[in-house]
Amino acid sequence: MRHLIAIALAGLTIAAVAPVGPTEVQAQSRAAVPMGTGAQLINLPRGSSMAIDLPSDARDVIVPNPLVAEAMLHSPRRITVIGLEPGETDAVVLDVSGRTILSLRIRVDAGVSALQDTLSRVMPGSQVRAEAVNDSIILTGPVSSPGEADRAAQVARAFVTAPEKVINMMTIAGSDQVMVRARVIEVQRTAIKQLGLDVNGVVNSVGNGLSFSQGATFGVSGSQLGGGVLSYLDQAGDGSRLSSSIRAFERAGLVRILAEPNVTAVNGENAEFLAGGEFPVPSGRSVDATTGQVTIGVEFKPFGVRLAFRPIVLSEGRISLQLSTEVSELSTAGAFTLGGTADDALVIPALNVRRASTTVELPSGGSMMIAGLLREDTRQNLDQLPGIGNLPVLGALFRSRDYLSGETELVIIMEAYIVTPTSPGRLQTPADGLVIANDAQTLLFGQLNQQFRRPGDPAAADSGWSGPVGYVIE
């Protein structure tokens, strides 16, 4: 479809002929452009043309930048200007005497009629508007969520030569906040067994005496950790003696590490939680040329339970969650030792790390689990006398066993909620209503606190939590 627009310019008739769609026909209208001594501004979408009727006969049309626009003289009284590439240039129309009949400023932009029509079809009801500036496109208007703004930007990128030429100036109607509740549970189970026989015998009838000894070394654990020792001492009349002891020990331990951080972040922003600590790591050194003093720079590295996430609220209350979680602990295995002796050497510990990163989509109130982060360590050692320790039954008296087994499993449960702030009066903490006991109650009855009461109501005893606590969850 071709649409003709006529504009009155102080005796000049300017007609723009351009292929447009139905939406552009409604957007363009007849308008009067003030005519002055300066150049007149003409805006053209790329690939469109404009016909201009002149008040007198013209001979030449000069366009300084023919890459942006082209002007053709069809007759002494009519020229046609065609927009070629986004940019700005001038045009001067001269008569047979070389005098200027008309001076124009031509601005060619990318054209947004096709983009606006596409946005109306793929995003019905959207108030996003596209405006062209040279070869860039500016998106304006309110959107309901960042997801809607991202979809509009993706459509606009298809109409430009580079993604950075789409300028996003859309405004989000409401800024949602997302609370992520994480439960990090690690169960550690260890089992240690030690069984050994110590034999020490001396016979004085042979020369200065013949001695025999055999003891448990416990090479896995490095030392005897505990348990019971059964000893026997026999002193013979000729000065010979025999002593023996049986060492037996067994231990089973269960450790549960639990962290439950609740972190809230604005839609589209990063949030991070760390429960642990930081350890120093040398990052460099410098030497003073005058005194020779050496200065070592130190950088601190974090360790512990770490949670980082970035929520993006999509349509219909769904949440896209970019999640990274990590559990790390200091370890001597793999540690780095720098210079010195065993007593004054600089030891930089290593880290045992279990890390998981993922991107998921959840409804508000939905949850997900990361599991299967297992670690198992089993060590066993047998010490025995050569030959005798291999004898059946009797050889057990000359063997020592040291056994160590460790198993850990890490489970992470994530819950995401779209939340809104609430008034401070609706929030409670474990310290609300705490009444500290006086000196007499502490000395006579061993009390540290008298009782819990509601703030502002000392006569009423606190019967527990009531009403919403924390954020109000939608």
C-alpha cells in the first residue's frame, strides 16, 4: 500500500510517498511546517521517499552526503528525496541563475513501522513504543515485568544490525521482591576401630639378657585415641619378666551441619549469603630498598556455607532463579607450606569444596532440592610381626588393626517466594518480650531470664508466636 502525504510549506507542496502499513497511516497526519529563512527539516524512514513541488523552476539539486539520501529533479518544479541509510545530510535546490530556491535538512532513521506492527502482534495489549534515532531504536513505555521488557528487546534486536543499537528505556510497573529460603544440611558419620597387642619380654639368663617386644602402631590414626587397656606383668625368679597389654577402642560419631538462610532481593538483582569465615592468603611481597624490610600482602579468602542467587520474576508469578551454592571447609590435605622449618613455616590451608550452580524456574512457594553430593573416605591398616602374624588363631595376638571410615552427604533445599514488605509492628524476634532476671533471682534460683512477656503488656504471659512472622507471602 502506498500513502501520499501533502504538507504546505509557504507556497511549496511537499508530498511524501512511502510504503507503509495500516498502523503508520493512522500515525501520520497533515501538518503545517513553519517556513523561515533557515533550512527546513525533513524526517524520512530508511527506504522511503518524499516528493517536493517547487515555487519556481530549478536546475540543480545538491546533496553533500549521497550515502544518506538521494535527491532527483523530475521536472523544473518537482524533486524527489529518497532516504538510503540512517544519518543526516543537507540538500540545496538552485535555479538557473544559481540562487537558492530551497534549503533542506534531511534526517533518515531506521524506521519503526514494521517493528511497531510486530510488537502489537506478538505482545497484544502491550504499551511498548518504538522510536528511531539514526540507526538505533529506543523502546519506551510501561511493562508489567522484566520478562515482558526482555521479550520486547529481543524483537527489536531483529530489526537492527547490532544488539547494542536497541536502547531500553521501558519502565517496570511494579518492582517485585523475591525471598529465597535455603536449608543446607550436611550429615557426617565416622567410625574408628583400634585393636592391638603390646608384648614386652626380657630373659636375663642369656648374657646380659634377651629382650622381645611388639607394639601397636595405629598407622592410620597416628596414635591411640582411647578405649581400654588390659595389661599383664609376670616377674620370674631369675630376673626374667614378661609384660603384655591388649588395647581396644571403637568410636562412632554423627555430626549434622545445618544452615537456614533467608535472603530477600529485588527482582533482577544479585544477593549473597555466607556463614563461615575468611582465611589469609599471601598475595604478593615488596622489599624496601632502603631498609631491606620485606612486606607481604595478604588477601582473605572466604569459606563456609555460601549462597548466591539472582531472581527474575516472569509472568503469572513464576520465578527464574539463577542459583549458586557452596559448602567449603579448611583442610590440611593439599595445604601449601612456604619456607622455614616445621616450627616456623608458613602453612596455607587448602579447601574441601562442594559446589553446585544451576538455573531453574519455580512458582512462588515452590521448592527444589540439590542432593547426591556424597564423599566417602575409608582407611584401614594392619601391623603384624613377620611370619608369626600370619599364623591362624595365634597370629591375631601379634597383629594390630587401625580402621577409619568417614561418610558425608550434603543436601540443599531451596524455596522461593514473591514477597512484599510489612509494618515493623507485625514482626517478632526471639528477644521480644525477654525480661532479664534480677540479681536476687540469679543468685538464689539460678535464673538468667524471668519470663517472656509481650512488649507493652507486662501483665500478660507470652503464649507463643501468633500471626504472620517475617514477610507476608503472596
